[in-house]
Amino acid sequence: MKSIFLVLFSISVAYTSSASGVFDGADPVNISIMAKDSGEEILVDVAAEVEGSVTLSIFSETGEIVINEHLNAGGNRIKLRHLRPGQYVAVVRQNDEFRQKQTFKVN
């Protein structure tokens, strides 16, 4: 009986972990990130009702922060022409809490 309980508990923990990983605290309604296919810029839209400080950090493949900017309400265009070709991750934080992320490629 104990082993059945442990197996069921393990399945439950694994399911909960994967379910929470899908959401990741993201707020797709208030903040959205869209990378253009050309890799020349990234667009970050911040809804007017978002309060506090909103920042964008872009990380290289090695984990180095290559861009760190404060964002305003509305559409924000971030130029990427100075970045080397490769994979990047854009992370948006509101009041230092994770809100949204997007991976993209610069050609």
C-alpha cells in the first residue's frame, strides 16, 4: 500500500511541476513580447494598466545581459542591429518580478 501511495504522490508532484512550468507567472494580457523575423528589433507592448517599473533584459546564449532597458506603457521598439547573430532570451519584469519571456534569433 505504501509503494502505491508513493507512486501516486510522485506522479502528482511531477504533474504539478510541469503544469506550473507552462504558466511561469507570465502575464500575456498586460505585457507581450514579439520578435520580428528579421531579428532587427523586438517589440514589447505594455498595457496602460500595468503599474510600477517595467524592465526588459536581453540575455545572450552565454547568459550575459546584452540589453537592459526600462519600458514605458504602450509599444516599445528595441533595436537589435548591434547584437551578434545567435539565440537570445528577452525577459520582462514588473517591479523586479518575472512577467514574460521570449526566445528569439538574431540573423
